[in-house]
Amino acid sequence: MKQPEGPMKRSANRRSFLKKGVVGAGAAAIAAGLLPGSLAASDRESNDGGAITEGDIAILTFLSALEQVEADLWIQYAELGGPTNAVPGAQGLSGIDLKLNGKSIATGLAPDYVIALQVLDGDMPQYIADNTDDEISHHQFLNNYLASKGAKTIDLSQFAFLPPSRVTGVPQNGRLTNLKQLTVDTKWWTRYRSATQNPDLGGTFENAVPDLARGQHPAIPLNDGDLVLNADGTPSNHLQAIASTAGFHFGFIEQGGSSLYPALAQKVTNLEVLRVLLSIGGSEIMHFQVWHDKAGNAPKITDGNLSFPDLNTGIDPNNGSSGAADEFQTNLIMPEPTFFLDKNLGPVSIIRPTSTQQGGAVASVASFVQDGLFLDPATNKNTGIVDVLMRLAAEADEAKRRL
């Protein structure tokens, strides 16, 4: 969930964005049915004695919706690249049995893809399963919490009609997200390494893998034809490029959650709701740290118009200039201290961004749209889920903390 740097920097622009037709009449009607109406919970008090406001509910509803989206994409990654008995060392030691709505999810259905993912780290199948399990739990918990407060739950399954991978064994039920035509922004890589730039203070950043940020690239094998190994058992460049795209996409998705939860937490009134956001947000930060580390192991390869550079040469892959070690070095995965709030306070290591303009709900949905997650290959247009998510996001961003 990268943070767009253009027309959505201020709440006035967000409202203008919505008024110009992002939410069509039909989609608005759908969204209205999904949003909490008159809120019985608004007059209730939680265990900490504070009232839960409609703004709190709007934030929780949006987060539950976005977690459902994330669960959908992670399930696709787990189906193809999760633990499997078909690849030595990829079974995983955890007894996690992935389930959605009580139905078990088969994992590791593309063993050759698993081999390519393990180039990034031998534990990738287990990590993918863990992340998937977490996102499913986030959506389910947030819905359960909403229901416990008398608010409506959220379900976006009416938009689950995008075709999944056609690799043998993958269930051919419709999905919310499309992982076959991604445009992955990798500025999150340099955003966390810069000692002088903060997106909340207008900082700008370069991509770690410039080619991923242009064109459309698959992060999962499209069919069995993509599952090709070399004679020595190593992945072909094409298969490795797919797995490496996934590796950087993992970081892209989870860095957004790392920023989104603290950004929205600043708008929460009820202390129990604040506790929910801080607790779930912490797990998103843990996810990002793992994927930040693993993406750096992507080997230098070229597949057609997609090249993955060696990020440890000190050369900027965007312009070829030298002296860029601190910006791209792969083992610099802890946030470099940078300026925060006021440059006169000096640098500090922080999660970035945490402002609503750069890391809020509308910014997060916009980044998913730019990523290509909701493209319908039949029309090359976004599905109606975008209108609903934008409506929910606007409600969440407009929430105000009450004292």
C-alpha cells in the first residue's frame, strides 16, 4: 500500500476525488448497504468506559474490508507457494491448517514456484502461510468486534469474480484480487533507508526495482506453462522473476498496513478500539520486517522487459549513479533515523508515513488500485470493489477523535 504523492494529499482533495465520480450511483448504493447505519453501539460504552463513536466504527469497518482484500491475495499466494510435501524442506513445522469460512485451504500446489520462492529464503512457504493465517484472522476478528458492538459487519464477496491462476489444483472460484497484472511500486525500499527524507514532510523516493513500477507483471504463475525449471533443477529466469515479483509485492502490501494502522489510530476516540488498532498494527509491522528482509535476496536476473538489479553494488538502479549504498543495500532493513514532526528535533527511527494524507485510508486504497489488484482481465478495468472501498475509506479518513 504505497502512499500516492499527488492529488490526494489533503482531505479537500479526497472529497473532490470522490465527487468527480469515483463512486458511481450504483456502487454508492451498494456501499450504503455495507456501511453502518444508525449506530446502536455509538451510545454504548466499552470496558474502558469510553463511548464508541460512529467514526470509530467507520475506521473498524474500513479496516475489516481491507483485511478481507489482503486475506484474498494472501490465500492465492499460499495456495501456490505455501508449505508442501512435494519440495524437500518446504513442509513447514507449524501445524497451521489454513481455513476460510470453515473450509480448508490447500497450499503449495505449484512446487516449482515454491522452489523459486525459496531462493529468497528457505522458510518462505511457512512465512506465507503464517501471513495468510494472520490476515484471515484480522478480518474475522474485526467483523466479530463490529457485531459485538451492534454495528454491521462487512463482506465484499460479491466482488469475488476475478479468475485465479490456472495451475493444476488451484480452485477456480472467483477472487477479489488479480495477482497476474501487477505494477509494483518499490519506493517503500528507499523510504525506510533515507536519513533525510520523510514522506510526511514531502520527501520523495526512488524505486528499488524500477522495472516493477512500470508495465504489468505476474506475481503468481499463470498456468502450468510458467512452472519451468532448468536442467540443474534451478528455476528458469521467467519463473524466478515471477517469484521475485511476489517477494517485492509482499513488502509493498505489508508496509502499507504498518503505516495505515497508526495513521487511523490517531482518529480513534474509544480506548478499546485504540487498543485493537495498536495490537493488530503491530503484527503488520512484523510482517513488513520479514518481507523487507526476504525481498533483498532476489537474484540479479532479466526476464524480457523486467530486470532485478544487484542492490549491493552502490549503484542507483534508476540512473546508474554511484554512491547509493545506503539507499539500496539489502541488509539495511531497520528504519534509518530521519526527520519527524520538525527538523529542529533531529532524526529519529520511525514508522513512515503516519499522516492521513500519505498513509490514510483513501491513500491506501488508491495505492492498491495503482498496483493493479482489482483489474478485471476481461475488461482491463477495475471492478466495482474500488468504489465501495473508496466510500469506506473516505468515511474512515473523515473520522475525528473526540475528547
